[in-house]
Amino acid sequence: MASVWSQAESNGRTYYYNTITKVTQWTKPEELMTPSERALANQPWKQHTSPDGRPYWYHSETKATTWEMPQVYKDALAQSSQPAKPQMQAPQFVAGGTSSFSSQPQQRDRDDYGERMGPDRQIGYGQMDVNGTRGATFDTQHDPNYATFEEGEAAFINLLRRQKVQPDWSWEQTMRATIKDPQYRALKDPKDRKAAFEKYAVEVRLQEKDRAKERLAKLRADFGTMLRRHPEIKHYTRWKTARPMIEGETIFRSTNDDTERKQLFEEYIIELKKSHIEKEAVTRKSAMDELVHILKGLNLEPYTRWAEAHDMIQSDDKFKEDTKFQTLSKSDILTAFENHIKSLERTFNDERQREKVSKVRRERQNRDRFLDLLSELRAAGKIKAGTKWMTIYPEIKDDERYTNMLGQPGSTPLDLSWDVVEEEERALRLIRNDVYDVLEDKRYEITPKTTPQEFLSIMSTDRRTANLPPDTLDLIFARLHEKVVRRSEDDKHASERHQRRAIDALRSKIKHLPSPPVTASTTWEAVRPQIAHLPEFLALESDDVRKQAFEKVIRRLREKEEDITEHRDRGKRDRRDLRNGHYDPRAERERDHGGHRERQRTPEPDIYEAERRKAMADRERQYNYKAGATGLSPPPPSSAR
């Protein structure tokens, strides 16, 4: 009986299809498994092949792998390849009173032969088959004999072909179909027959697979030709839409498998999509290249905005007329614009860099030429130590080497001239050290009254300075004399500062005399005996200075008394105005500030100001209340009292 399972291939992978239940699966059904496959199906070890073709074994539970065949796998494989021993049957008696078995030795020999040859040979020699019927009896004297094993195997495989043995048959089915043929015994060992059958089954499956591939390839080509005759089928067309268009075609009816038809249609659609994508890519690339040329023709600036550039692109005649630009999205146009702007920026930056380098080179050349001009003036003796810019400027103001330096960044002409003068100053320091040594040796001290002639006469008496240029000696003398004058002035200022401090100390002592205290009417003759013994009094050298300190204290006391008197008078006047209701703080401030008296110190705060403001607020509140009630002005404060 043929198996209900059929074998097929999809994308190079084998799957199995049940013709009754319409179920497909990747796992090989047990009905199609060989005995060795059945024995190994329950084993955790599975055989696989590495990419280089080398077999290895993988344990599905422990995830372990090994290149050596596990012993459990070997035992299961050996057990599946061993034929089952036939069960001993009781002697059967037939008509005539004879048994189907011969004598005991013959029976033991045949049993031994049956164990060696397998159940198929036992059936061939008159034993009962699995269905309880007696098998045919063959004449073993006419078994075919071949010189080699390969010839016997080829004869056995030819037998399988003649009997049209299917690759999905089991070995029992194959034996029933071929055991009566003499070529069945072309291979003596049942294991060899089964191995030849398995080899035959593999070859037949490969042939069927090749034929299926050829058929599918031809069907694919014919199906593609048929689909190309329908231009209405696009890359986006679906199978349910295209099926009514092509179901009347002969090529469509050449296969009854609708799944196969759908698969071929989807492959054709994939090709259409790929072709469409490639065509779009070519069109898009061409449009992008053309867009680059359009952008170059717009004369954009590196700082052009996208909104402005987009309007210019959309208004371009070539962009509007050519349909290939419709394949570009706004993002594509933006990308092309950004790339173009980046290119413009690089060009702009490169040009700026070149200009910057050229400018730096030009400025350096101008600086070098101006330094040459200063060197010429230095060589001519017009620039020496201590030379001022106002002396150099008239010599260079009309020179081109100076005017080219104006407005140039970096060192200015003034800075460069100072550098040259500083070099002269460094050379002058060596000569100045010799002059100092001569003055020290001669024990000669320069004073504010020393003249240049006296200085030159001293320098001419020493061989170290006798041959120095007079201009250099005059410059050194001028600086030394200036330093001496400055030092004497500093000493004078220090002495005056010390005297002022001593005067202030004496004033403080006079001001804080305990008994009798100093008042504005105290005289110098009365105070002098009280302070004559004080250190502050003795620190001042002259009586005039001491008297000056005393007079300053008296003057300050009189100012305080005047301030107190004036403040008392102002308070009386303010209180009188408050009583009369004519007090005006603004006028008071103007009267105070209108005078031209210069105060020597900050006036003390007015202690009556807060009370005065409170009284003013009360009078205004009282006035508003009475005026609102009677419509008459309130009586003056004096009558109220």
C-alpha cells in the first residue's frame, strides 16, 4: 500500500505533504523513515554536517557536541541494522502424514541459515510469512551469481526499477514485490539488499527532485512569459486581483497546485518590484545630478536660506517642465541644497583662508620693511637710548614703509620703535655700570645742584669713561640727576607728611586735655605750660608749628559753637512757624541751601525732624475733617489753646 505522505521541496528545503489531510510538515513522517531512522529518532544525539562537510553529533538536551560518534548512537544504529530473529514455529503436519520440516539436523542447519540470511530467505524456503501463508519455494541451485559485489548490486537495483519500487515504500513492501524474482538473490546478504534499496530510494528521490526542479524552472519561465503578456499587472498588483486575469491561460492550467501558482506569481512580482526600484534609482540619480546643475546656475551664496532657495528651485523652468524631478521628495531637494551650500562654504572658506594667508604675508613684509627703516635711523644716530617717539615721528611720517604699517594688526610702529630703543637701553646699561663704578671710586655724589660740566670733568679723569661719547654721558647724567632730584622731593614730601602727623597728634592731645578743658576762649599762653612736657609737643621743632596746631583746635571749637547756635535759632523759628501754621519745609530747605556758607564738616542729624513731620500730618488731618464738616477754615492753633 502506497504511503499517504509525499515529499516535495521549497527553496532547496525538503518538506512532507499528507495527500489525505492536506497537512505539510518539515519533519519526516515515521511511515517514510527507514528502520535505522526510526531507531535514531528517539535518540537525544542527532547527526549534523559542518560547513566543511565534516559530520558531528549534537545532544539536544545537554547541548553538547562531539566529532566522535557517541556509543549510544552506535548501539542504536547497530540495533536498527540487525534483522529480527524468526520465532520458532511448532511442527505442522499436512496430508500424507509428513511434516513441513525435515529431520532434526536439517532443521537446525536451515535455522542457522535462516538466522544468517534473514526472514526473507526463510520465507523463500517454505516458511510461513507474516500473514500466515506459505511463501513460494525457490530453487537455490539456480541463484544468480556475479563476479563482484558491484555487479550484484546493479542487478538488484535494476530489479527494483523493473518492479517500479517507489522510494517511499517500506522495506517489507519492497520484499513482497521483488522476492519472487531470481534477481532478488543477486545479493546474498539481506543487509546488502536493504542497503541497496536505501541507495536506490535516495537516487530515485534525487531524480524526482531534479525532475521537479526542471519542471518548476520550465513552469516558472512559462509563467513569467504569460504574466509579461499582461501589462496591466504592476509591481503592486496582488494575487487575488491578478488571478482572474490569467486563469484562462493554458500555462495557468498546466499546474493544479494553486499554492505553486501563487508562489510563481509572487516571484514575478518581486522581480517587477526590483526592476521598478532600480529604474526609480536611475531616474532619481539622474534627477539629483540635474538638480545639482540647476543649483549651480542659481548663483546661490553660502549664506542663502533654504526657504529662499526652495522658491527659486520651484520657479525654475527646467525643474517645472522635466517630469523626472517629480520622483524627488522635498527631503531629497533639501539634501542636494545642503550639499551644494556645503560646497559653497568650503570654497568660500578656502578663499578666505588664501586671503588671510596673503594678508599675513603682506603684513609681515610691511613689518620687515619698517624694521629696516628703524635700523637705518639707528645707524644714522637718530634713534638712541631715551629717544622719544615725538623725535622719531617727523623722520618717518612721509615714508611709505611707515604709512603701510598704519592700521595693521599686531605690533604698531610705536611698539617696534620702543623695541629698538630698548636695545639701545640695554647697550647703555653696560656703559652706565662703568659710570657708577667711576663715581664710586672717586667718592663723588651727584646732588640736585651738580652741573653737567662737573660730571663730564669727573668722567674725563678715568680711562674707563674718558673716551665715551659726550651725548651718551649727557644722557646718563640727565637720568642720574633726575633720579637725585626725585629722591630729594620724595624726602621733602615724607618730612612734610611726618610733620602733619605730628601736628594732628598734638591737636588730639590739646583737644582731650582733662583739666581745665580747652574752650573757644582759651589762649595759647594758657595751654602751652600744660602740653610742654608731652612727646607730641617735643616732636615739633618750632613754636610756630605748635601754635598752628592749637589755633586749628580753637577754630574747630568755634565752628561747633556757631553750628549749635544756628541750630537752636532754627528750632525756635520752626516752632514759631508751626504755631502760626506757616511752616514750609521746602522753603526751609531752600533757605538753608540758599546761603553761601561753606561747611567744613557734615551737619549733624536733626533730632526734631520726626516730631515735626508727625505734627504736620496731624494738622492736615484735622484741617481736612473740620473743613469738610462746616465748610469753614479751622481756627488758628493759638485760639484753640
